[in-house]
Amino acid sequence: MAIGAAGLLVLIVALVVAEGLRQGRNAKPLPGPSLRELGQPRGLSIGTAVRVDALRNEKAYRQLVAAQFSSVTPENEMKWGLVEPERGKFRFEAADAIVDAAGSAGQAVRGHTLVYHHQLPGWLGGLGRAGLRAATEEHIRRVVGHYRGRVAVWDVVNEVIGDRGGLRRSPFAAKLGPDYIAQAFRAARRADPAARLHINEAGADAINPRSDRLYALVRSLKASGVPIDGVGLQMHVDLAGVPPTYVANLRRFAALGVELAITEADVALKLPASAADLRAQARVYRTIVRGCLAVKACRSLTFWGFTDGRSWISETRSGLGAATLLDAALRPKPAFRAVQRALRR
Ligand code: XIL
């Protein structure tokens, strides 16, 4: 069926108008008290990863971030490759927009992340030992300095432990030696003495070889006087759930005298997700919240996105998705109500 040039034009205009309406639409308010209100009397800050494009372009997304969360983490916008794509040329616009929005909404910002082996700029690969050391110091000095007083907590290093529990053989470890971790913390402290400095790790949510290695590392950093204030556990999980040693793991880290944060919680489902999957997911979220509430040092709980329409799981893991609290239309899933109930108890 031919629609002709005029028909095509009408169609395009209609699509553009529909998209404009969608972007300008108000969020349908979520039922009950907001997560940030529920976290407050428990002394727990509730955060989400945010994306600058959605914050800028989608009113409903922006409203929900402001209404529901007391803390935000830029999902990608502060990573090295995005912030310093060319050596010494910093692009802060995207991250600034997030930090400014957080300021207006009375939210804390978790800075993510200074030293990470993913999403690095290409130019870094060509550097030798001395060059990489200087570039790393300068990167930390400039980025942390730029956000001095506005970023409350930094994930100074991210995923430095490998899957099998040794130090990851990242370009940093390979070229600078294991001491690059301590150096990164010292550089961050110099650049903003008031920011709290965390080490953030994946797959260390319960007691296992990876968290054992992390524990040993944090203990030795503390013992050597390295300025480290906290440990972030990412908590990307699925319906296998959170291992029963989750709380014991939090407690052993707390006993080292550091604060704890759950930094990237999500619960991936196989697609299509059934109603039973969504209920099982709600139970996993409940376990995550209760575990953090059970340990006084666990002061902050961040979800890695809050809507299935904007989640790295569906974007990067084939066959998986539906990992967050709200569906793609920003309607609450059982997981959202489970988190509310767990916070209220
Ligand atoms: C992810 C983002 O969510 C994606 O948008 C991006 O494509 C890749 O990185 N652990 C981390 C995060 O510490 O920085 C990662 O974020 C998810 C895993």
C-alpha cells in the first residue's frame, strides 16, 4: 500500500508530536510515601543511577528521580572516557547537569567512578608507567576538584578484584603495580578532603573469594593509613537471590570501621517475565533492603536505575531485563511495593 509523500509527512509529524507529548508528560504519582521519605527515619539514603539524556528530555523521569530518591549516581557521565575523552580536555557538561539537578532536588551525589578498567579513553592505552601515573593523578585531581563540595561520596576505584579473588590485572595494576589503589585514594583526598571515599566492588555482596580478597585489601589499606571511608557493594543479582551470607559479609566489613553502601542494586529476570517472576523479584529486593537495614554501617542503598525502560540489564544482557522497580511505563512493580514495605517495617 503506497501512502505517498504527503501521507509520509503527516505520519512523521504525528510521530514527532507524540514523542514530544510523551517527553512532556507528567509522571503518574507512585502510591504511598516516597522511598526517600521512607528511608529518612531509618537513616538510610535511597539512591538511583541516573542518565543525563533522560533527565534532560523526559519530564516524568525527572520528576520521579526528584520525588523518590535522596541520592543519585551518574550511570556513565563521570567515567573517564566520557569526562576526559582527550588528555587534559575535560567535558563536564553532562555530569554537571546531573549534579545541578541533584542540588535543586536536595539530593546527595555519588561520584562514579575515578579509576575503572571499563569505559576508558583510547589515549590512555598508549601511556607507559610514568605517563599513566601522572595522567591518573591529574584525572583525579581535576575531576574531584571540579566537584569539590558537591559530590558527597566517590567510588574512587571500581571492580579492582578479579572474579577468582586476586587483584584484577587491569591496565592500572599491570603498569602501576598494586599500589595504584592507595595512590588513587590519596589523590582523591587531596582534591576534596570532605568527600567520603569508597572502594566499589562487583560480586562481593556475600562471603566468597572475591569479598574475602576485598576484605583483606580494605583491612590493609586502613592499617596503612590510606584515606578510605567506605565500601560499596554493587549487588547486581538475579532470581538466584542474595546468598545467605550477605548480612554476615556486611557485618565483617562494618567491623573494619568503614561505612557501607549498596551501590548498584538490580535483579535481572529472564524475559518474558511471568507474574511469579515479578513476585520472586520483589522478595529478592526485600532481602537486599532488609540486609542493609540490619547493619548500622549500611547507610545508603542505590538502585542501578529505577525503570525497566532505562536499565543496562535489558540493554546489554541478551534475554534478560525487567530488573528494576518500575516497568517501562513507570508503573510500580511488585518490587517497588516490597521495597516500600521493607523500609516501613
Ligand atoms: C554500566 C552502565 O549501566 C551502562 O549504561 C554502560 O553501558 C556500561 O556500564 N558496574 C558498574 C557500572 O560499576 O559502572 C556499570 O554501568 C554496571 C556494572
